[in-house]
Amino acid sequence: MRPVKERLKRSSVESLNRRRFAGPVALSLHRFNAFALYEVLMGLAIFALGVLALGRAVQNCLNASTLNAEESRVRQILANRMAEVQARPGPPDSGKEFNVDTGYGKVKLIQKTVPAELQDDLGAQLSSMYHVSLTAKWTRAGADQSQQIEFYVYRPG
């Protein structure tokens, strides 16, 4: 066994201090430190690219959500007008145009009604059937958009 003084001397703080290296060993340590800095910079560049890509993905999601809300609003306008035409007594109007403000811009709603030339099983003309066409037109980012529904209305008379 070694004496206690010798063991304490070896574990003292003085023996843990770094020694300055000279010569080729010192140059290789400086290269290693520079290489670590280069790795950190590359890591930061990759992280920045990832953040930019994530920001772009969030922007695309917001755009898609806005487009979906706009088209949903137009579908609701068409469905409301279809319910009005079906619930109203008497034959539908032959032609009508509306301008509806949706909050996303103006939507032009065009209604066209023509008698449906349908026949029953015996070949008799069904004169109480009407073919209704509803068209919604609006502008999104400078491009014209439209959506259309067609349905039949029966008015016995």
C-alpha cells in the first residue's frame, strides 16, 4: 500500500490541471476545435432549414383551411337557395340572379328554371316537373370560380 500523502498528492487539483502542449500535438487539437465549430454551424444550418420548411407547411395548411371554409360557405348558399325553391309553393322563377356577400367576397347566384321534359311509363308528358339549375360564381385570387347544382321540383297542379 502507498502512503496516504502520496495518494493525496496524485489526486490533488494540481495534477488535474491541463498541460500546454507544444509541437504537432497542439496543432491537431486546434484542428479538432475548429472541426467542432464547423459541426455546430452545420447543425444550425440544418435546424434553420427545418424551421423554414415547417413554417411553409403551416402556411399551406392555413391556405387550405381558408379555401375549404370559402367553398363550404358557397355550398351552404346553394343548399339554402335550393331549400327555398323547394319549399315555395307554385312553379319556381324562370330566371333570377342574386348577389350574396359571404365575408370572403361577393358570390353571384344564378337560378335558371325550365320545364323538365320527362315522360311517365305510358309516354305522357309530366307538365308539373321543373329542372332547376343553381350556379354560384365568385373570384378567388383573381381567378373565376363556379359551383353548380341541378335538381327537379314537382308542383302538382
